[in-house]
Amino acid sequence: MKVVGTYPQTRLRRNRKNDWSRRLVQEKTLTPSDLIWPLFICEGKNIKEPIKTMPGIYRYSLDKIETLIEKALKYGIPMVALFPNTPAHKKDVVGSEALNKNNLICKALRLIKNKNRNIGIMCDVALDPYTSHGHDGLIKNNYVQNDETIKILIKQSLLQAKMGCDVIAPSDMMDGRIGEIRKALDKNGFKLVQILSYAVKYASSFYGPFRDAVGSKKALKSNKKNYQMDFRNKNEAIREVSLDIKEGADFVMVKPGMPYLDIIKTVKENFKIPVFAYQVSGEYSLIKNAINKGIINEDAIIESLYSFKRAGANAIVTYFADVVAKKLNK
Ligand code: PBG
């Protein structure tokens, strides 16, 4: 790109002088339709339980779900993502609770989906909220098994689809799971259930508060580096996305978000597929704590979301979704 124009004929500050003019030349727009709102659910009644490492974010019991869905609808948020906090006594080494048709996710899906409304529900496919060791798959010889894990993920996907889940979101990073899940969905009458692949998911320290929220933090003794991606790599992200598109992914996710804007851009430029960014729990907590301490002001939230739009993301999963959508509606 050649830079044209010289000072003093060219003064870029002219267009910035007034608000109306700044609006005329603005290149990106953020609307509530760009937001996906993650919700943490827990057992019990009338519970709104604070998550210590995520100020302002709560775990809700199922009787509170309806209010949250109505809020999302009112603000124009197109999709919510459900995450369960499974009680420790229901966890085991193989994550059996993932396949219980009365687990928290299934109950929530039935509750939300008994009314026909214009909102999508996405559910993670992975075993970590259900395993006693906190890993996303089955462990044998100290290694998370790929093909054995996929067999369970297929069942988990089919169960979620049957309960009304709109978007199946495998977040486990097993090789080949998108294709296997797509095949199983098609064979069982779920041809139009979408798949959002967490295609590029890095082994990241920024997930810490999430693991606290779903209660897998204490269980997890090691890291997830033998299945999640190495943060030193970028070419590998292209290979991951390319495989998942071939296997039938409808959209792909890059995760975490802000430390990986270059990856979002690269994926978007290489594949003309909808790309979602996940502004993860650690990113949320960094910004939120800084605001609470008066270190930065809350305009930083919307500023952070625009970085995803500039990088090329279509939508953003963010714990700020409700607050931002409310503000954008004003
Ligand atoms: C589970 C999963 C994780 C997140 C979403 N799904 C954590 C992990 O892989 O350990 C992280 C989300 C966040 O930090 O906000 N596989």
C-alpha cells in the first residue's frame, strides 16, 4: 500500500474534529448481533452465586435461566453459550455425567427450548466439566486418548442435539472429531444442527477463571498442552481450520481472543468462513478488575471488542455481552 498525501495539504485531524464527522468515516460497527453470551449454570434453586475470579459474573440455578434468556432477547443478543458447574460427586474418570439426559445442560436446553424463540443456544462438547481429572477426554497411560474420546463426544453431541441444542461446539481439540460428529448428526436426523468448531484453541493461562467457574480448576493437575495448541504457532492454526472446514464445520472459533488477533486475521483472510473470537475468562477478569480498581474506565470494554471486529471476527463470545448489548441499544 502506497501512502498518498502530505502535510499540510493533508490533515487527518480534519475528519476527526466533530462527532458527526467521526461517525461518517467510521470503518467498523459493533452491534448486539455480534455478541454471544456465555452463561454458567448450577444445581439448586434460586441461586445467583458469585464467581470469585470473575467479578460481576455468576452461576445461576435453572429457575433463573428464563430471565436471562428474556434479557438476551430484549437486547438482541443472537446466541447464548451454556456451561455447567457439575457438583464434584457427579464427576468420574470417564465423565459419565456428560451423557446423562438429566444433566444440567440437558435440563437447561429443555427449559429454554420449550418455547419457540429467536435465539440460538450453543453447547460445548468436551468432557472437562464432567471428569474428576478436569481433562477434556479419556486418559490412558497418562495421555488424553483421541479416538476413544471421540466416541463419547459423538454421544454427547447427539444428546445435546436431541435436547434442542442449535449449535454444537466441540471445544476438546481431538483430531477428527468434527467429521465424526457431523456424520453422526446427519445419520440421526440432525442435518441442520450447526457445528461451531473451536478449531484454533490454544493451551492458555487465560482460561484460569473459567475453570474456577465450572469447578474443574482444583481437579486439573497438569496442563492441556498435548491437545490444545502451542501459543508459539500460527501455521498450525491454518491446518486446524482447514481440516475442520473439510470435516463440515459451519463456523470456526479462535480462542483466546485479544492475545490472538493475528490468528483471527490470518484465518479470516485464508478461509471465507464465519470466524468467531472468544474473549475468554482471563481477558474478562483483567479488564473488569482494572475497571473496578479505577485503573481504566469502562469504555475499555467496547474498545476491546472493536479489536476483534478489525481483525475480522464475525461475532465475539464475551462475558460482557449483556452489559455491552444494553449500552449499544441506548
Ligand atoms: C472447555 C472449555 C474451556 C473454555 C471454554 N470451554 C476451558 C479449557 O479448555 O480448559 C475456556 C473459556 C474461558 O476461559 O472463558 N473445554
